[in-house]
Amino acid sequence: MSSNGSFIALMLILAAPPVLAADSPAADPPLLHGNIRLVESVPVETVLDLPDLPDARDVWPVLIAGARSTLDIEVFYISADPAAPDALDVVLAEVAAAAERGVRVRLLTDAGFYRTYPQWVDEIGALPGAESRLLDARAAWGGVQHAKFFVVDGRAAFVGSQNWDWRSLDHIHELGVRIDGPEPARAILSIFEWDWALAGDEAPPRGAPVNAGPWRMSVRGRGEVLMSLAASPPAGLPAGIPHDEPLLVDLIDGAQRELRLHLLSYNPSDREGRYYETLENALRRAAARGVQVRIILSNWSKRKYMQPYAKSLAVLDNVEVRFTDIPPWSSGFVSFARVEHPKYLVKDGDAAWLGTANWGRSYFHTSRNLSFFFAGEAVAADMARFFDNSWNSPYAETVDPGKDYTPPRREE
């Protein structure tokens, strides 16, 4: 089956009535594959918190503390605050404690960003029984290792927009998902193993195609959904893992009423000036057929070269775009922070995408990123609440196509 067909099949499975066995009042429901829960990160001193969603700063240490045999971490980079203790220090202490109790720790980060942030990569690699490797995604595919995930004991995992950066836990608005279930965890681990081999100049693992879902998952206290894994780039996928970009287009093309899209920035033009039309055209098709499209972008999209793209969507019928300006921290300026950084889309309140990729061609074609696709209201409803909380916040302003915006200060 093609990758496009896999998501369509997922949706049909969810929508179909239960199949009954002959001469039986009801067949057993499909097996539950585990539990999932959305996990947020909220800038301190803001009104963006959803009290019923756990915070990554609390979830990560607990997950890592539960490791008994293996802890596999694949992140863009690692950056703790050199000036003061922070939430990431707690996470890193749990990684060290895991290694001390005999857990095999493997860390994989982007080779390019290692030049900027080498300290914790080296320190984790020096822990007893631990090993760190650098993935040169630019040499392999032409991009970066941009995914952010970790897998515990091959049974639980976390995937989300949160970098392993102290700012991501306390000064940036983020969204991820905690996954408890061996089958999805093993699928995520297959991507780690592929990248681990690549970083070690080893042949990629061979074997039967990976089961990438759909899995039937329980959303703690909110019902059940079907969940599938996809990833990018297409040149670096284990057998069985579909490319995420076509599935995202399918999701948008299936919208009948509304789309909510929440991103750091919007720039469908690459470094060479080439226009990346795939996802933008899908949004435009949706608006043209009457779907109400709402988009939240951080104020980083106020940069001069990005403004025209946000405005070109804002002028369309059925589209509204809002910038958000999260206020500074009372204790001082924080570089590359106080910003929206999630990557997700909600369709009609009944399906959703959550990933690690920004919406640019390189993120889907030359860089490592992960995506989850959800069919079912339980996750979509929580994502919609997360979206509406920012959309209706005092930090949001509707984009005026005729206005020239001043970009924010991003670094000291």
C-alpha cells in the first residue's frame, strides 16, 4: 500500500462500524496497543498553561527514572543554562543516574550543532556504559538531525517539538506526546537504530518491514484514537515507515469544515529561493473549498523575508493568520525564547498531525523528523484546546496584510 493510502485506511478504520462475527452478538474490539498523553511546555509568567496537560519538565524525569535496561535519545542538540540551575539539569541528572544503575544509554545529536553545544554530548558519552554519536545529516541527506525523541526500555517514548534545551522547558510554548506501549515504541526505536548505524558508519539494520501502525491507543481518561508513525527524509526511512509529507497533504485535503495550524514560522522558500508549494497549495485548496483555516505563527514570522508568505495566506477568503508576541521574562531577556514552537495541525476536530518538523521543504526532504497522525476526537480535542488557548490569548494579533511588522529581538 502507498503511504498516501495508509492514512486513508486509518481514517476508514476509525469511521467504520464494528465488524461482528457470524452468529455472535459482538466481536472482541481490536487490541489496545497502549496509552498516550499530550505534554505541553509553557513559558513562565504567561496565561498559556492548560492545567490538565502535564508539563515536559515533569514528564521527562519520570520517564527516564523508570528506565531499567535501555535509554535511547535522539535530539537536535543539548543546552543547559550555564548561569543557573534549570529544569533540564534535573533531566540530565536522571540520565546520569540511569547510567549509574546500569542502563545502557545511547545519545545521538546533530553533528553541525555539536560545534555550538558540545558539553553535554561529551558528558553523557563519558557516563559509565554510555555512548554518544554525531549524525552528519548534511552529508547523508543535505539537512540536519532535527527530530526530538527518546525511547525507554523499548516500551515507552516521548516525541515532540521540545528540544533538549532549558529554554524549551520554561520559556517556549511547545507540544509533544508521551507514548506508553511497546509496539509504537519499537517503531520509533527502528528510526533511532537506523540513524545510530548511519552515525557509526555502519550498514543500516535489515529485516522485516516495521509496523508503523495504525495502533489503537487509549488517551488517558478521554477515549481512544488510532495512531500511526511516519517520518522524513524519504531517503532515510526504515522499511515500513512511510514518508510523512504525503500523509500531511492527505490530512489537509480531507478537511471539510476547519483546520487549525500552529507553527514557529511559515516560510515556503528554501535557502536557494526555490518555492516549496506542496503544503501551501494544500492549505489554499482547503480555503478555496470553504474550509475555515486558522493559523498561529510566532513573532519570528515578522522577519522581513517571512512576512509576505503569512500575508499571502491572510488575504485569502476563509483564512485568518495570527502572530503571537509572548512577553519578556521579568528576570531578563532570554535569547531564542519566549516564542511559539509547536508543530501540529487539527482537522475538523476529529484527526490531527503532531511532529518535529517546521513547514519548509528541507524539513520534509533532507532532514530527520518524526510525525504522528491521529484519527479520533480524544487527541484532536485536546490539541484544539491548546490552539484556542493561544488564539484567544492577549498575546495574539490578526495579521494585517497592509501592515509592516517589526521583527522581534531574538538574541543578545
